[in-house]
Amino acid sequence: MSSVIEIKVPDLGNVADIDIIEVLVNVGDQVAVEQTLAVMETDKATMDLPSSAAGKITQVHIKVGDKVTEGTLIATLEVGDVAPAAAAESTPAPAPVAEPAPVVEAPKVEVAKPAAAPAPVAAVVVNNNGQKPHATPSVRLFARELGVDLSKIPTGSGPKGRYLKDDVKNFVKQVMASPATATGSGIPSIPAVDFTQFGEVEEKQLSKIKRLTGQNLTRVWLNLPLVTYHDEVDIGALEDFRKAVNSGLAKDAVKVTGLIFIMKALVAAMQKYPAFNSSLSADGEKLIYKKYFHIGIAVDTPNGLVVPVIRDVDQKGIFQLSAELAEKSELARQGKLKPADMQGGCMTISSLGGIGGTAFTPIVNAPEVAILGVTRAKMQPVWNGTGFDPKLMLPLDISYDHRVIDGAEGARFMEALKSYLGDIRRLLL
Ligand code: CAO
């Protein structure tokens, strides 16, 4: 059997004529115990007016701008199977002040809560000296639920600059729409500068590839704890072998570059250390180990960086891989790669060796967990115990997601990779 109860303003400790600044329910709404029905504000504090019972609102007796005092009727509620006497006993009370460092004492209230009621929404003491953003407890709760720091929102659009729910919603929308802060990191954006004040300028639209790459790199940079480990390996023997292989090729055949051997050596190291051929599950709880070995190769194109994927590198020979890389990198430069050509990579190689460099810190192509950077090999004196030998040293950089790979494993992986590149006969073992 249902009954009707009246929700009134409780004892506020000799404070009268308090403004109603928000009414959060309408006739017909279903409300839960302790759900905030309205918000009051004095010149020093804001307080929620919670419901003492669960039920359906049949009448709302107040509106924004009304002044209320102890006993003022707020709403009438139809509740199921509750004796009116019991309901009347649980007169609602504003929830106690729970935010740190209140600047004034909260109004004295008699709190009469049902034993098993959820923790009430805290009434918040608002400091109007700018120390705490001006917002009602319900808006604060809403902001907290979305992880929004109210102080990051420049202005509130409510009366006296008070933050409203819409301000929080708009802020979230703005953050989601911004590629640079798409993770909700709240990092302040780079301020706009009028460069014409310093000299002549020209504006050019970024290519689509550059824009998309930029968004992806920013996402990875903000989400992954990256470590980069640098080392170098003597590739003198490998280069001799590569030259011998190329000298035996027909004139129009695709030349084998060092990168092809690096791909084969990388796969062998991934087979030895399978964590490098894994991805974290979206909830971060599991590692997904891949049994296939598809390697992405970063290719420099006039429109920006693209990463074609060479599939099943473990099952292909040097010449087949050379032909495929030549074909894919040409398609990339002509902007003719299909989306499928750029999907499914297990690990990426970013080689700047044809250009120069001694070391760099490549950014992992997530959800992959590691990337290998390569710069230009050069002759260097290497100490042999009694004197210096001239050696062709290839610099290698490996960046990895530290959530998946720890430092020692990263170093061991690099040692394995170096052992294969230092003596490619090891690939046969
Ligand atoms: N050390 C010394 N020489 C190297 C070398 C290295 N590490 N890597 C390549 N070379 C040499 C090659 O042997 C070749 O020499 P020859 O002309 O005498 O044969 C020359 O440099 C050019 O090589 P290449 O770049 O055409 O071929 P590749 O297989 O090494 O690389 C590709 C192919 C597609 C990776 C490359 O053309 C490319 O686009 N590189 C840029 C990738 C990039 O932008 N990475 C950055 C990503 S992060 O922003």
C-alpha cells in the first residue's frame, strides 16, 4: 500500500530565509533515499536538501529564488509500503560539511538518516574569495564523477559566476574534441601567438596523415610510460655479406638493404622474448601474446609518416622481404596504401639510417608495446683490450611501454637483437 509523505526543510540552527538556488526534481520523478531534491544557499554556504525516502514526486512546492526556513514544504512524495509515521520521523537534513578547510561553520542540523543509507552528498562551504570554485554540491559531485577539476573551467555561467552542470558538460565536450587533450589530461594548451608581429609568415593546412599521426602520437605520449634504451652493434660482417648478396643480383633486381636483416633479427628476438610481441588488453589486466610476426616499417612520404605492415616476416626470405618493402614503401610514397596494408603490426621499425643520426627516441605505435629506432652506421674505433679496431657500428634505440616490459628485459632483448645482427648465422640456430 502506498502513502504520501511531505519533505520539509529541517532545523537549520536559527538561520532563516535561505535562498533556493537549484531545484533538481520534477513532478513524476522517481527519487532514491538521500537523493538531492534542491540546493539552498546562504551568503556563506550551500547545502543539499536530500529526500528522506524513496518514491515518486507528486508535488514540488518550491522554485529557484524562493526563500525557505525550517519547516518549509519542499516536495510531496508517494512512497510504497511505508507507514506515514515512520516516514515523517526521517525528516531530511542537509548533509554535513565534508570538504576540507571550511571557512565558516555549517548550520547546526539534526541529522536523521536511515541506518543503511548511502553516504550523503556533502554540503560545501563556498569561499567567495576565489579559493574554491563557486558551485553547488550536486555540481561538484557531477564534476567529481567525470573527473573534472572545477578550477580548470575558466568561468561559471550561473548567477555570481556559479558553475552549473552545463558548464561541466561543455568543458568535457571541449576536452574530448581536442586532440591534444583527448585523454582528459587537463594539460593546458599552448597559447595562440600572432607571429606576424615578429615578421612575415605563411599558413599551410596540415595533411590529413600529419593530423591523424599527430593525434595518435599525442595519445601514446600521454598514455604510455615510455623508456628508450640505446646501444650499438658491430655490423661489419653483416655488411660484407649484404654486399656479396647484392653483387650477385641481376641489375634490375631490388637491392637488399640492412633494414631487411634488421627485420629478420628483430623477429628472432621477439620469438625469444614474447612480451615484445604482445599488447595490453584495453582494461590493462591482461597481456595478449601474438603468434604471428607482422612488422611495421615507418616510411617517410611527402604527406607525412605512414607505417605499412609486412606480414609473416618469420616465414619469408630476404629477397621476398626486400621486394615487399620496396613495393609497400613506393605505394606509401604515392599515397596508395590501403587501410589493411597498415593494420596488424606487432612491432615497428623506424629507420633513419639512410639519412643520418646517432640516436633518437621513437614513440611506440600503440597498441604495440615496443618500437625499434635505427640511425646511421659509421666506422668507429673500438677497444679490443690492447688497441683500437675500426668497426662499423650500427646505433639501435628501443622504446618500450614500461607497464609491459621492465628495464632488464629491455636490455636482454637488445642483447639478443645485437647477437643476431653481429652474426646472422645465429638466426639459423
Ligand atoms: N646506416 C648506414 N646506411 C644506411 C642505413 C644505416 N642504418 N640504413 C640505410 N642505409 C643506406 C642504405 O643502405 C642505402 O644505401 P645505398 O643507396 O648505398 O644502397 C641508403 O641508405 C638509402 O636506404 P633506404 O632508406 O632507401 O632504404 P632502407 O631499406 O634503409 O629504408 C625506408 C627504407 C622505407 C625505411 C626508408 O626509405 C625511409 O622512408 N626512411 C625514413 C623512415 C622515417 O621517416 N622514420 C622516422 C619515423 S619517426 O618520425
